[in-house]
Amino acid sequence: MYFLFRKINKMLLVSLLACSMIILPVQYVVQPLYGQSQKDWDKKIDEAEQIFYSGQFSKAESILKEGLQSGELTQEQKSRAYRILGLSYLSRELESQAKDAIENLLEIVPDYQPNPDQDPPQFIRMVEDVKQQEGATGKKTNEAQQQQPDELQKIVQEEQKKGINKTWYYVAGGVIVVVVAAILLSGSSGGGGNDNFPAPPGRP
């Protein structure tokens, strides 16, 4: 039994060593690759920005879309990508796509403020418009949420009134049944009092 126990311990020790030899190298390989990937995307976003300012809008958009679809960008990299996309779409007069890009940018950075020294007035104006629309939407949502309890309260009150009406209906029906039963019982007892039984025979 002792030898079996030692054998099992040796097997567990060997298994743990084997797992550590596999897991640790993978960890040391994956982490640098992930960090390198983020650095690569920083360079690619910088490149896309330079390409955008050179007037090659479609090429810049392709690089940025690739990065956003890769799922490897940080929040800061995403915000940069959406900003450049918005600027590029506006340069091509694609206002709908530009608005979508700005909405995504504001989801990541809600308090984003355009830079008047770098951003064109059209971009700054669209950022402000999207913020106002989102603020109005949020206000409408809050008002709707406030109205919901009032509507629910009205429904509850109506149901309570219906319940009260039904209760009175049942009470009235019960009273009528009791009255009718009382009348019938009193009638039957009165008729019994008027019956004439023969007098008992006298003593002989």
C-alpha cells in the first residue's frame, strides 16, 4: 500500500511538471505577441491617419475597419480609429456613415471634446449634434420611465374598482338569496302552525 501511494504521488508530480512545462512557455509566447499586436495597430492607425491627410480616404478607411473588426484594439485605439473614420466619411460627404462613426466614438468616450485646432467645423458640429440627440433620447427615455408607473397605477386602480364592483355584486346576490330563503322558511313554518290535529280521546 505504501509503495502504491508513493507511485501515485510520483505520477501526480510528473503530471504537474509536464503541465507547467507546457503552460509557462505558451504564456511567455502569447503575452509578447498580444503586446506586439497592439503596438502594430498603433503604427497602423498612425499610418491610416497619415494616409487620410494625404487624401487617400478609402485606403485609410480600409485599414481602420480591419483594426476594428480584428477585436485586438484597445479602447483608446478604437476611439482614434472612429475619429479618423468620421473625418474621412465627412470628407467624402458620407454623413450617415460619419454619424455612425461619431456615435461609436461617443460610446467609448462620452465626454469627448473635438479639437478646434485639428478638427474641421463640420466634424465639431456633428459631434455636438449627436450629443444633443443622445441627450434628448435619454430625456425621452427617462420621461417614458416616469410615465410607466403612472400608467401602471391607473391600471391597478381600475382593476381595484372592478374588484369592488364585483364584490358588491356578490354581496347583493347573497343578500337576495338569504331574503328569499328566509321568506320561504317563514312561509313553510306559518303553514305548519295552521294545521288542526284531532283532540286526543278522553278517559273512558
